[in-house]
Amino acid sequence: MVTHEPANPFPQFLLHIGAARAASTLLQNWFLAHPQLRYVVRGIAGLETTTDVGGLAEQFLTAKQVRYLVTSEEAFSGTWLPRETARATDATRKMWGKRGRQNVTSRKPNPYRVYEGAPHEILRAKCLLLKQLFPSAHVLYITRGLEATLRSYYTLNAQRGFWNKPTDIMGYLKASPELGAMLDYDFVIALYREQYGTEFVHVLPYELLRDNANEFFGALENELGLEHFPFSTRRVNASLNARELYWQILFSRWAARLERLTKIPFQQAFLRTFAASPRATRTVRLLARSSRNQVALEIDPQFLETFRGCASSLEKNPRYAGYAREYLF
């Protein structure tokens, strides 16, 4: 077992940096549940507000059970950010309109836009800023196979109505400037190892979680020096299949048409309530079973080939031995 004992009575920092569409929500549930981790959803270092610092410090002096203060944000390894602090690139403006990325007909922009600037330099700037904020931290990076990530990324945005040609998966992917950096696993890994050291950057494949969740969390606990904690690994935020996605998109477009006719934001209401609810998922899956309509989710092999070499550093990692096809080794 690899352990890293802190030099003081306080916990260490753990930065979960993604990658996108690699079970981040499930991992965040694990952070919340594990007694040796302190995590607050969308918080920083287990803190929700600055007033939490005093109580947290006092707690650590009397009880040393917590080993890591966790910050989790998959956008740390991506090139998108909240629209309030972003400016759309020319490519994004052309693709989504003058106001940046938008829902199909809605006047309200998507909460996320692409950064303006070279994507890899944006990733480097994020890493350097995190290094300033957390000079000594463990970094957790979960990768996912290239083709599966592309398909999942498309389905997530298509079912939420962020693409005006929802059956054109290749059109969407080719017009997404953030993908080149998001899938450059070698670059992200080298970047964080340079700043934090190889032994403090923990890289695991999503496919191990998919195939054997107990082995995945066991490996993670071993690397972080945590005690074993039994955890339910029920999938969350699972992507829809081709038939389910067809109906999800159809409902979204119906809502968009109603919005055009009535000027009432039906699509926004649909995306906030129905599309995100378990009832919607059950309805969509019931319709999918009774219909042969579906969205084509095939990735153009030539387009996929452009990402070959983005994960070559993982080839010698024994945990990736069975996943050469997923990472194009």
C-alpha cells in the first residue's frame, strides 16, 4: 500500500480533475460517502464558504479521521467555463450564433462556453493556478476510451438541446474546438506530473470502473492510503442509447416549437424538469422499446484516427493492458 503521511495534523488536498464523461458524478458521490474524505459539491477543498474554515480547523485538531480535502471539477482538464466569465471564440460564434452556444431555439445561452485562446495553453494556465492554490496535493485523473468519450459527449449535449442538427453527430464533433485538448490525455498527465510529481498524480481507466468497480475503488483507496469503504456503484448520469436519444431529442424539439409559437420558454422548462427527471428516463426508455427510430451514433473512423497518440503514455500502465482498442494504442 502506498501512503503519503502529511507533515502536519491537517489533511492533504486531493484534486479530481476529470476527465469529462468519465464517471465524475459517481466519484463525487464516493467523495461524499467516504469517511476519510471531506467534499462539498461545487466547493473548494471541502469548504462551502469561508466561514467553514474555523470550524473545520478545530475539528481537525481533535479528530484526525479525515485524510483528504477534496476539490472535484472535470473542467480542470477541459476548455470550457461558465458563460459569466467567458467570451465565445469565432468558431463558437459561427457555430452557435452571435451570443455564443445556445439551445436550439432558446434565447438563453448554454451555461458553458468555450474559452477564447489556445486550448492547450488554457489547460496549462489552469494547472499553474491550481499549483499556486494547492502547492502540495494529490491529483486524480480518470480517463475514458476515446470513441466512448466522443459518443457520450455528443449524446449529453444533443439530448439537452445544444445542437441544432441533433442527428448529425459528426457535424457536431467536427465543430467542437474543445475536443482536441479535452482528449489529449498525454498532455494533461505530463502537465500535472511536471507540477506535482509522478507519485502524486493518480491515473485510472474508467473502463476498470465499468468492468470491476470493487477493483477500481480498491486500487484508488490503495494509492491514496485510505481504509476500505463499501460503496454502492449504481450508475448515475448514464448516456442514452441511440433509440432513447431519438425520443429525448424529439421531445426537446417539440418544446422548442412550442416556445417559438407561444414565446413561453417551454424548452428551458423541459430541460430543467422533464429531461433531468427519472420519470423522463423511464418514459423515454419505454418509447424506445416500442420504436425502431434511432439516432446514428457511429464515429467516422478517419475522424477517430486523428486522436491516435493522445494516450500513448498509458500503454505501459498495467491497468490499461486490456484497453488498447479503447485508447488506440
